[in-house]
Amino acid sequence: MKKHSISISFVVVMAMVFGACQKDDNGLVSLNVEVGNYAGISKMYVDASRYTHWTSGDQVNINGTSNTCSVDLSGDKAKITGVPSSTGGYLAVYPAGIASYFGTYSSYFNVTLPTTQTYSEDGSGNQIIKAPMYAYCANGETTLTFHNLCSLLKVTINNDRSEDITMQSITVTSSNGKLSGAGTIYGVKSDSPSLSMESGATSYDHVTLDFGDGTYTVSQGTSKDYYIALPAFATSDITVSVVATGAGTLELDKTAAGAALTANSIVQGPILALNGVAYIGTEENPYKINNLDDLIDFRTKVNGGTTYEGLFIKLMDDINCGSTWTPIGTSSNNFKGTFDGNNKTITYVIPSTSTGYLGLFGYTQNATVKNLNVDATITQTGNYSGNVGCIIARQEGGTVTGCSATGTITTESNNIGGIVGRNYGSVSNISSCTSSVNITSSRSNMNYMGGIIGYFYIAGTIVECSASGNIYAPVESGTYVGGIAGGTTGASSITNSSFTGNVRGASNVGMIAGSKANNTTISGCTYSAANAGETYKGVGVSGTQTGNDTGCTAE
């Protein structure tokens, strides 16, 4: 594949002229190609010598043809092949995918500049740039001379840190000019075609260069230039934001005041030096969740596969999630970081649903959730294994500490807890948590329900926790019901914890634990019935094994 190079500068550059117009038996023609003064085209890269390159096979939309036409660079002359012949002339936009055509050749194209430009490189490490071009030739002419509709903003990333960084995104935001959205070009021959951007909509004030799969790096002690295609405008304050990752995530903003973006030119944007920039996601500089939009964005990223392992998230204000909440974390995408509730409260409602794994968090793995208050209303229907907890539905290892939960859980499932539904896979720890959640399950043969945790399926610890409320399973068949834990396995322990309320079920019902393994210990715990006149089945520390209970009292 042969490539043709044209030097870019701030003055007009002489173009290459190739080929002749030829008509084949099917009424299709091939047109000559000139490339005039421009800064970027689709499938074009800017190399170290500021040369640009077209790639054979790139697509052009000419006169609104449904079948786009291909650029041919196979020989020593450039041409566009497969063009339906026209007696009125040819209006072309490049790349084909950005334009929709209206009317005849003398009418116009609508051009849509995307808010996201995807980063890619050729085999030599040069950036391939997607920036639109325009060409027109009148009746009787056979040469399309392409001119760039946009400028290129060059952003330099200077990595003077002592580690390599991986690029995630560069976003340019304008204070007044529109950087993306709908524009119009008309069928008139001009070296400076009109591109009128839509105005008045904030969604068009930014363009993001997305690096996608995380393979593009800037090595320590080096710098690299990146190019973003933007429409021309006279002056605007533009803010350039870079996100990159190393041991954590780096975020940096820099504003250039009074920037001028001129078509057919490369404009030097801000140079972003990464030295001394604190990683986002550390305890000192956490990801901040300021409002519901931030919380939903966080959930979307976790549920999409971002684990946040080793990273810190901090809640900055109380949040009311409205009438419908979807849990954070799925069976395949677990949250693995640290979520600091900062003693703020999240209020949420999960309306009637027949799915399981319900809570603020659906799944966590070796995560820490701390200093978080929730007010939850959860309604679950259907005879499922369940796993429902106001903080975490299923906790696979990790810690919950300093948290509180209020609200109600109404369910037809198993493994229900005021704080955690069930732990699994690894030892889990719950400390200094309080729950005042009324829990009711109507499931026949219900198993495992507790004021703090439904079931320690794998060993765990509960230290200095308290629960209150009614923990009600069917008195005909519900089993393993406890004021603190529905059931424990292995070398679990419940220490210095208390329950005030009523527990109810058919068997294995206890004021602290519904059932416990032989090597589970319960010590220093207290319990009392909230309503002495209420009929309840829980009458002792544990509904099963009586050993390993020390220093526990009924009040």
C-alpha cells in the first residue's frame, strides 16, 4: 500500500494532481484528486515531519450517493473511483460517514462532528486523525480539490513522572464556541467552505479523544503530541483535560484563554505536564461522588467492568436515588475498592423485582465499605436464593465498618441481612455497624435471615455491632433466623454485639444467631425483646449449638 504525503503549514501548500476522469460501462467515473492546504483528513496521520497521509480505500460521499466511493492510491496517481456520473458537478465530503446529503449537487451536506474521536495509530506509531474535508467541482470539471473544514489542536503530554502512564482520554471544552454537533456545507466552489456549527446546546461544547483499550502509553521522561479535530472559530477559552493511569488515575486540567482555531492549520494547545499531579483514587485524593449523576456514573463503570481495585471513592454529600435503584456490582463485575461514605446518607428504593442480589452494592470482592449510612426500601418477589442486604447483597471477603442501615426489606428469598445478605468465598469482617431494619420473608422453607448478616457462608467476624427491629420468617417453615446473624459456618465469631427486637421462625431461631457451627464463638453479647407481648420464637443466644457462648446476657 503506497501513501502520499503533503506538507502541512499555516500557508497554502501546492497540491498533488493525479489522473484523469474516466467513464466505465456502468456509468461510473473516476475523478482526479487534489489535496490543498489542510490540517487533517480521515484516516490521516501527522508524522514527526508534519506530513499527512491518505490511506487507499478511504471512503468519500459524493453527491449523496448511497454507495460511497473509494480513494485509490494503488498507483502513482490518486483518484476516487466508483463515482456515479453527474452532469451537474460533484460535491464531496470526506470521510463519508459524517455527512448526510440533501437535494441536488448544488444543494448542501449536513456534517456532524462527533463528541468523541477515537484514537488509533498506524504501524509506525503515528496518530490516525479523523477530521472532515470538503471538495467541489462544477459541471465539466473533473478534479476535486479537498480542503480541511477544521483545525487540528495539538496537545502535548509531558510525562516528567518517574513511571510510564497510560492514556485514557483528552477532552477539550469551549467556553463559547461549539466543538461538535451539526454543521452545514454548501455546493459552492471555495477554498474556505462554510461550516456553521449548531449553537445553544451545551452537549456540543466539548470533544473527547478516547484512547479506548489502554494500550497507548507515554513513557517516563518523554513527551508526546496528540491531535484533536475541531471546527474553526475566532476566539474562545478552551480547557484541556487529560486522564491517564499508572499506579492510580491522573487527572489534570489546563485552560488556554482566547484561543483561535483556524481551518487549514495546526494550533498548539496547552502543554500538560504530569509531574506532581496527585493520583485520583488515593485516600488523600479520592474519586469524589458529589451527586446522583456521579453515583450513577460510578455504578455504570463498576457494572461495566471497572473494579476500582486498590482505589478510593469518597461520598461528598447526602444523595437521594429516587424511586428506582439498580445495585452497584454484578455477578461478573465486582467492586473491589474502598468506598468511604464520609458519614453521609444514601437513600434508595428497589421496587418490586424478581431478581436477587439486591442492595446498594450487589456484589463486592475484597472491598471496604466504611462510614456509610443508607436508608433503604427493598421489595423482592419470587422464590430465589436471594442475597439481599441494605449495604451489600453478597460480600466476597473484605470489610464493612462504621456503617448504618435503616428501612425495610420485604422478600420471598433466602440470605437476608440488614447490613449484608451473605458472604461467600473469603472471610468477611463487619464491625461498628448498626441496623434498624424490619425484615420480612414470606418464602416457604426460608433459610438464613439476620439483623446484621443473613448468612456467614464462609467464616467471618462481627464486632461491636447492634441491630434492632423485627426479623420475621414464616412461623410454619422459616429457619435459621437471628437478631445479629441468621447462620454462621467455620471459625466465625460474634463479639460485643447487641440485638433489641423480635425474631420469628419455625426452627433454629436465636436472639443473636439462628444457627452456628461448633467452632463459632459468641461472646459479650446482649439481647432483649422490644415488645414483651409479641409472640416470638427466639429465646436464647443461639437456636442451635449451645457451646462457645460466653458472657452473653438477656436484658
